[in-house]
Amino acid sequence: QSSGGFGLGFGRPPCASAQDDAMMQVASTEADVARPWQEAARPVGISLFVIILCAVETLNPVKIFCGYALYYESVTGIQITEGGVALVAALLLIALAVIERQQLLYFTARAFFRCTFSNMFFRSVEIVGLDNLPKDGPVILTGNHNNQFVDGIILLTNCNRQISFMIAQKSFDRPLVGFLARAFHCIPVSRPQDSIFKGHGKVIADGTATLRGDGTRFREQLEVGAMVEVGGSAPAKVTEVVSDTEVLVEGELKATDGAVPYKIHPVVSRTSMYDKVYTALKKGQCLGIFPEGGSHDRTDLLPLKAGVAVIALDAHRKHHMTVPIVPVGLNYFQGHRFGGRVVVEFGPPIVVPEQVYTQHETDRRGAVEALLQLISTGMRSVIVPTPDYQTLQQIYMARRLYVPDGLKLSAEQTMDLNRRFAIGIQRIVRATERAPGDGGGSPSSRSPSSAAAVASMMSAEDLRFVHEFRSEVEDYMSTLKRLGLKDHQVRQIGWWGVPDLVGRLLFLVVTMCLAAIPQLMFSLPVMYIASRFAESEQRKALKASSTKLAARDVVMSYKIIYVLILVPFLYVIYGTLILLYCQWCWTTIVLVFAGCPFCAFLGTKASEQGVRAYADIVPLFQRLLPGPRAEQDKLPARRAALQKKLSQAVKRFGPLLGDLYQRKAVDWAKEMGWFTYAAANAQAAEGSMAASVSAAADKEGDVCPDKGDAPDAAQCSSDMPKGGEEGADTVARRAAAAGHAEED
């Protein structure tokens, strides 16, 4: 590996050797540690000075003031005591809290969630590229949406600016979520799919653009521009309301067998919402948007909604504001489980090009699409986009094999290397799907790093090498999963023996004993109940959506919601039992309740260590058996062979990948442009296939299912037909088997 070079790029490394890399990393770590202390020096110094004044009676300013007041009391006739000063200060503090109640609620909620998310719900939350976020002025944050409500809270609690998120009115009206949304100054957005209702009476379609009703109230319930959904088919736009029993729609409706029920998608006015948005931007606020329009559990972005582009372009056209757009990547590792990890990456700001503003004056749709393309590319530059979970797991495994043993990368370096492997591997894989030289046109007429150019420069032997290496990696990963091993354990397995088993058993017993009482009393009951309710919500979400694979994006959100509801309820139960059966004084009761969260926190941390110890014990027990031991002993050699083969692959194919191999700092907007183009083609192909399947289903009498949570409920192509539902279920099972991104 050292001969092939190691660094954030595939070419010449940024350091001369891995040792230099480690030294630079140590220096960077020392600088990162010193910077917070330097920033905190002033407030810490002031706090210590105030403590000294309060601790020494002769220096206490309140006591000194009251002493002088007592001395001059005979002259002034005014009695001032320490209690009076404290009372006046308390009243002023209460008045200040009432005046600034919104800000107080915001920062209190933010501090609470920052403590719980970073220490209890997730094991770690790492921030990358926060310097890319402008410190003042209007700005729009666009993030990928893979964990429902958790995404917004993660950004709110780890950003140095106040963020006003746009949230669906449906979520805004929920009791707990709505309270938090108001506390965080969110802006509600009414979505058409949230306002669908059943129309009065029944309708009859005869295969034309005319829809006739039986007992309907079209004049009362419909207007031009609304959508009508008949029998679960694609919604059709109303062009004219002729009478209470007749309307005209765009296109032709499929003929119905008699009168059938129908649904109405009303016209949703967003004028007030846009007014609130532009008012906030004029004040220099930070606006947060998840432009995919809904949460999902896919490994790439969904098609972006036009709202973010409309806001940015109209802010310039109507209000003469240039608003930068900062893409944010929320990268979860086991994000649907308690104790997972999150890496939040802020990308370089996207400044809308002047030509897009000019185009917007004459061609609004074209300008919006052009800006959405830029935003999509920017958002992919802060995540690791892949077509499926299997490919994502292979990329993570390739990165682990590539990094020299003993060298720990920072979160920024890890994400950069993940993206290099993601784009590089997918280009090479796409190239293997072409025949050598079947790139279309001469290599000189194409980008040297495009999939077509790579294919034209690969021989049959290269293609065979790629297929063999990929199958070997997949076989290695399946072996690890079958044996219950992680890749980092393979390097140690040759030295494991009975003493290691005994030591880890003792460590497991100690950690479980420390965690037993607080876990049994506080964490386990709440976590168990929350997990069961979250699974129920997961099944509902999967059934109601055609875009989710296994609906894992809703699991963590509902776990947290139920935990926040159940924990106070549990404390009320314990408080009632203490008052009824314990003869404790109030001081003892208050101290016990104040110490309960701390005990629960210690129990959670101890149980995390116990779970890690258990993960090491399982393969150690297997080593006591001859068969598994022999298979485990072969793994280090297999891993070393894969490392060697990967190093050869990097040297062999790296020069074909252009900047991914040659440059230390990659222009991800340029590199992700290729992926965005490929993803758009794949989505177009998928849409055409879904349309053909839908047409075939229509011939057999099937209709599109009712999926209000689809990306665009107005288009049948976005909803999967019944025949496609089985395919979605198969994909969901495959995703569940592959699991979320493995822990590093």
C-alpha cells in the first residue's frame, strides 16, 4: 500500500508516508483541541472572577452595597437588604424571561436536544465543513432527508446559526412535534397530499374528459386547478366546473364500471408561506429546507421539489436578494438504532449563476430546472450516493481495506475517501457493463473520467479483474456476517485465546452489573416500549409510501418521540411510589430525582461498553470449536490478499479516473455532475418502465394504488402499480437483509 501511495486521493499522497500522515493528524488534533479552549477563555475567566467575588464576603459587591446602604440608612431613611436586592433581581429576571420567552425556549430546547442527541440517542455527532456556512446574512440550507424529524433537530443543535425550517403543516399540527416546531421557529407548509379528502357522492367516467356525478357538489367542493382522483387512478386536473354534477378535466379519464367514489386534491395557496419566507430572508435569517419533499431510506437523493429553487430565484427577482444555498449532508451509521453515529457535512455555498437569473426572466421553468440540477449536484457532494445498500457496503469495505492498519482518519478524511471510492467504483462498474471501446465517439471527445471513456480504455482482462475482485469482496463480507465478525476484528483474531475470552467475560460482567439497576429502572422499559411503537409506525409508513424501501427513516424519530413521552410518565410513577411508601424528607426526594438522569446516563454508557464486549465474546466462543476456528484463522490471510489486490486495482485503474486519483482536493461539484446525470437517466428509465407496467396493468383492469405520500401524487408514474408493489416489497426485504450502513 505504501508503494502505491496513501492519502485522501488515489494518486500521490499528501504526506510522504503513513508516519507523516499520522504526525500531521496529531498536529491537527492538537490544534482542534486548543481552538475551543482559546474561544472559551474569556467567558471562563469572567465566570471564575464572579465566583471569587461571590465566595469572598468582603469582595461580594451586593454585600458591600448593602453595607454602605445600612451606614447611610439614618440619612436616607431607606432600608436595603440582601434579600431585597435578590427579590428585585428575581423580578427583573422574570420580566426579561417573559419578554425573551421565544429565544429562551429556543435555546433551552436546543441545549436539551444537543445533550441528549450527542450523548444518549447517538453515540457521536461529528461536524465537517462548518466554516462553509456564512456567519451572517440570508442563507438557505438544503439537506438530504433520511431520518424524518431527527434530521432537523440534528441540524438545529449542531449549527452556529438559528435555523427556521420549513415543515409540513401535517407535522406542525401534531401535539409534541408542533410544540417543538414552534419553539424552533419553523414555517408550516401546506402540501396537496396532506389536504386530500373524499368527495361527496359518486362519479362516472366514460373514457372522455368529462366527469359526471351522482349526488355530487362540484361547485362547492371543486375549483379550476384542483385534482380529481377516480378509483385510485392518476389524479386529473380540473379545467372547468360546468355544474354540480359535471366537470371537465385535462386528458381522458379511464372509464369506470358504474358510479364509484372519488377523492379531491384541493388547490393549496402558498402565498402566506412565501411571504413568511421572504420576510425571514430579509432579516438575514437562515432558512432550512429538505428539498426531497419527504423522508426516505434510500442511498441516493429523491428527485428534488422545485420550492427551494423558486424561493432563491424569486428572492432575487422580487426582493433583489442574492441568497446562497449551502448543501448539508446528514450521513448516518446505524441511524435507526440508539447508539448510532452521525456525520454532518456542510458543503461550499452554491451561488446562483447570473445566467440563471437572466434565464428566469424569460424561461422560469428552465431556470428552476437548471438551479435544481446545481443544488442536486451540491447535495450529492456532501453524502455518499450509491444505487443500493449492497454497493454502499462494498464502498465502506473498500475504504477499510485501503486505509493502513493503525491509522485513524478524521471524519472529513473518511467522508472524502468514501466519496472517491463511491464515484470511482461506480464509474468502473458502469464501464464493465459496456463492451471495451463501446463508449460512443473517440476517447478524446469525452471527459477522461467519464464512464464511457473509462470503458473505452479497459481491456477484457481489466473487466475480468474487476468482476473477480468484486465477487471476492462480496464473499469476504458474507463470511464476516456469517461468523458474526467485524472487519476490524480480523486483524486481531490470530492473537485471540482463552485469556482474551476470560478477560472480556469479566469486563462484560462488570459493565452489566454497573448498568443493571439504572437500565432496568429507567432505560430498558422505556426503550422496549418505544421500539415496539416505532415498529408499528414503521409498518404503517411502509404501507403508505411507494418511495421507502423498509421505512427505517421513521424508526428513530418515533423512538425519540415515545421516549420523550414515556420518561416523564415513568418519573411520575416513581415519584408517586416514593411519596406513598417512603418516609423521606423533601430534600432527599429532590436529590434522588436530580440524580436519576445522571444514573440513567451512566447506565446507558456502561451498557454500550457491555454490548461491545459481547460482540467480541461471540467470535471468541466460536474459536473453541474446531470448524469455526479454522475458518477464522484463514480470514487474516484473505484480508491481506484483498488489500494487496485493492492496491493493485488503485494503481491500475486510478489514472483512468482523472481528478479522483490525481488531486488531493477534489471539485465535487464537477465529479458529482456525472453522478447526477447518471441518476437522472436511471430515474427516467425507471419512470418509463413503471409507465409501461402501469399500461399493462390497466389492460388487465388494474389501477394505480392510492399513495398520497408519493413524490408527486398528481402523477401515476410516481406511484407503483400493484404488480410493482411486489417488487418494492422484495427490495424492502433485500434492504432489510443488507441493513443500514455498517458501523466503522
